[in-house]
Amino acid sequence: MTGLIPEPRNIKLASAPAARALDEEASRSWGLNSFALVEAAGRGCAQSFTGAFSAFFKNLDFKGRPPLRVTAVSGSGNNGADAMVLLRALIFRGLVRADLSAAVINRIPREDEYNPRSEVCRSLAVLGVPSFVWEGEREAAARDILARADIIIDGIAGTGIRGPLGGNAAEMVRFINALKRTEGSPFILAIDVPSGASDDWEWGSPILRADATAVIEPPKAMLYTPAIRPFGGTLLPVEEIFPRPLLDSLDGPELLDWDRVRFRIGGIKKDDYKQKRGTLEIRAGSPGFSGAARIAARGAQAAGAGLVRLLVDDELYPILASQTWGVMAAPLSLWGAAMQGDALVLGPGWGKGADRTGMLQKAWEQESAGVPLILDADAIPLARERVYHGRAIFTPHPGECAVLAGLPKEEILARPLPVLARLAREKQATVLFKSHVFFIAAPDGRTGVIDGMTPVLAAGGSGDLLAGICGALAARMVQAGEFDGYTCAVTAAALLAETGRQAQAAGKFTDPAELADGIARIAGAAWL
């Protein structure tokens, strides 16, 4: 119907084994052999790249500027074939010249060899594109052609690798990475994932640092791990390579964003009043950390809570009482141990006061009785020994998650999903992991990923905002009779990520408290 916005389709992330199984099923049941898939993927990558970076290809008669030098770097597999098909597509479209293009390959195909890589190598030769072999005495010429390239298309290794890159592949990656540190360095476009990425990637293993990655659907889960994600650069979706029923059959984490989750929480009705919009109680702040309490409360207001009650230590109350406006601020001595609200938030800037354990016990009892409980910051270490009842949400950053899981932070950043899924199951709580990529795991096995990469959020107070958003959504969902921890967490994270993305597009550093205005605008547009 005219005026209705269709809900975006669901996207699942794939592990490397799932991606291989998808290739096999596409060939077996759909008649899409490796030649068809490589051709479609390479052309799709070319379309996505030229659409996103059209400035590279303006003035196609090359008047007034030097023509582009583009080099595809190919390993032995289909990922290398994808890179060369992309180069060929740019030539066919008249965007680059064949005589100024090149392929750097690990070996020349044998005469009797017949596979996608060998065939596209031969087609480039027919076009007059020279090939340079990274091997022995010929390696110097390959290095020289890469050093003179304006754009390098990375097809050295795909998702099929196991363990760290070695040999010529690792040498190519290190050489190209070194070029990025030189004046006039080339633009690096990776195919699917930056070469060296794998499901079992370890810190320090060779991996290419790309400026952009053409991500062939289904996106690979490895690309979104916090340890690998910075190497991917700008992510360019490449769709319609595999049949939709095949993609829908995947059983991986959801790849989510604001457009995909804002429909999951109902809007505010025209006749709602403040209690119907949900009452949230926040216990936060300590001497030196009063800002965390105020920011959490502002996040809750911005996300649509009808009433926000902020309970703070007595010495903080005079500081915050005049700064909280529509928030009901009160000293703890006045309110006492009783907890009242449709949802509770504990922890932002909370400190380690002697009374915190007792308050957490009361909150745990409330959660066991059905009240959603959001545990952030200083509440997380205190809460780690308990098992909850499916209505708690933890919001740890990497350091807090390391404490919660009893694992090194680096291990969690390299492989977060198994760790978070285990924590969610053991604690019977939803875990919302905060980093430059958000990960959400629910006790029932649902998992989601939200790409962040928004440095405007890399500031003290962003996590406090998120806790407040979670609390507001939880309170609203309780009043609507539809609370679900996973839905609450993914919606809160997507709302913060979208706010950060829009703030970053404005090109301005900002105080996280100011981000609440952006949250209010985006949330209001969705739910009012």
C-alpha cells in the first residue's frame, strides 16, 4: 500500500563451513556451479564498488587527470577469480584501461587446467592485461606493479583458509600493507573478507588492511568480530548472488541495523499517559561519577520512558537535583531499599559502595518476580555469581566481559559469539556486548550483530546512554505486555549505533549527553 514502509528482509551471517555448504547446495540443487557463482560475484562486486566510490571513475575520458592503474591480486582459489572478474568488469564498462591494468598471481595456470581462476586469467590475457607472477626472480616485477597501482583488488585468500596465512600469500599481504604507509598509497578493495581473515584468526596473524570490502551475501561472521572488523574498512553489500531460499535457510546470527529492528517494538499510542509509557528506576552514580547517572537518565527519557526515577547517594543528590529536569531525582536515604518500577537499571558510575551488594540482592529478587533488570558497569562484577530468570540484560564492554567470562579480553574480541552464547545460557540473561561492533546473545540461543565503527561513540558516557535506552525500552515493553530481553537489547544497541552514525556524518565530536537529542529525534520518528 502507498505510504507503508516495508520491513527489511532478514540477513544471517555465515561461518566459513556454512558458506562452503551454501556453495555446494547452490551447485547441487540450483545449477549454479562455481563458474556461474564467480561470474555473478565478481560483477556484483564491481557494481557495488563503482556505485559507492563513483568519484574514482568520473571524467571517464581521463582528461585533466592520469588514468587509473588497477591491479587484481589473485591467490589459487575462487576469491582470486572473483577479483579478476571484477577487474575485467571495470574494463568492459570502460572505467579503466586494459593496458594500465594488471594481475598479480601466485602461478600461471597450466594448459590443461580448467576452473574459474584459469579461465578468467586467460580472458584477461586476451584483453591485453599483463600478468605478473609472485615467484622467484619474477617477484620484483610483481612488487613494482603493485607499488604503482592506484587501486588494488585483493583476492589473495578467501574464507576457505584454515590457520594463519603463510608463504607467498603472507608475503603479498605484508607488502600491500606496507604500501599503505607510503605517500600516495593505493586504495585497497578486498573481496568478501580481507585476506587472512578466518574463523580461527589469532592476534598477530597476517591480515590485509583494506579501505573497503565488497561483502558477498551471506556476509561472513568472521568479518564482524571486533578483532577483524577494522581491517575490512567500509563494507559494501553485494546481493542477489545466491537464491533467497538458500540464504533464508542459514542458521547464523542476525545482522541487524536500525531499519531492521525499529519495527520490533510498538509505537506509543495517542492516548498513552506517563505510566503507560513505562516507569524506570535507575540506581547509578557515585562521588566523581555523577555524570554517568545523569546521562543514563537522559538516555531513558530520549528512548520514550514515561517516568524516570533516579536514585543516588545522598551526597550526590544536591548536585543532580537541579540538573535532571523531568527526571525524578531522589536521595537513597529518602527512598530506602524498596524498588519500584516497570524496569530497573543498576550500575552506571555506581562505584563499589558497601550497600551495592544489598541493592543488587533486592534487584535480583525483583527480576525473579518478573521485573526486567539492566546491569551495567560497576554492577556487572557484583552480579557475575548469580543465575537470573531470563529477564536480566548485561551490558558489558570488553574489559567487563572479560571479568564476567573469566577469559582474556583478546580472546573475546577475536571470537565473541561462542563466549557470549555460553554466558547468556549459563546466567540465563541476555548479554549485550559493547565494542565498535555490538553483539547480543539471548539465553534461548538467539544471537545478533550490529555493525558500529562509529568513533563518535568512543567517549565516556556512551555506555551509560545505552543502559538508559535499554531500561526505557524494557519499561515500555512491560506496559505493552511484550517484554523480550533480546528484542530490547538489539533495539537499544541499534538505536545508539544509528544515532552515532548520524552524528558522525555531521562531522562533529559531541558530548554523549548531547547524543540524547539525536536518540530522541530518531526514536520519536519511529514510535510517535
